[in-house]
Amino acid sequence: MEIKKKQEKHGERTKAILDKYAGKYAKETTGQKVYSCSVCGFEYVGDLNNEPDDYKCPVCNMPKAVFKEI
Ligand SMILES: [Fe+2]
């Protein structure tokens, strides 16, 4: 497969992930903590400390420890 076609497929997969989760997780962020997954960039709005220790990123499935407050 040509590189161009691979890149197009990657773009389609990324768009599908964003479409799937954007509405579900989009929240008003004013005054709230925001954390970013250092692996995929998913943003968690709220206090991540309220999530269980086994919380995983809903996009890339990495553990809570990879999130950084932004
Ligand atoms: Fe992630």
C-alpha cells in the first residue's frame, strides 16, 4: 500500500475515533481541571482523582498514570 493511502486510512480512523467520543466527552471546561492523555491527547475534564485507580483512557486504553494536568 502506498504511503499516501496509508495516511488517508489513518486519517479516517482518527476521524472515526473523534466522532465517536467528541460528543460523549465534550464538556464545558470553565473552572474545571483538564487532563490530557500523554499518549493519544484525549482530554479528560474534571477531577481525575475521582476515577478508580484502574481507570483507562477511553481512546488508547492507557492507564490513569499517563494523564497530565494541563
Ligand atoms: Fe489515550
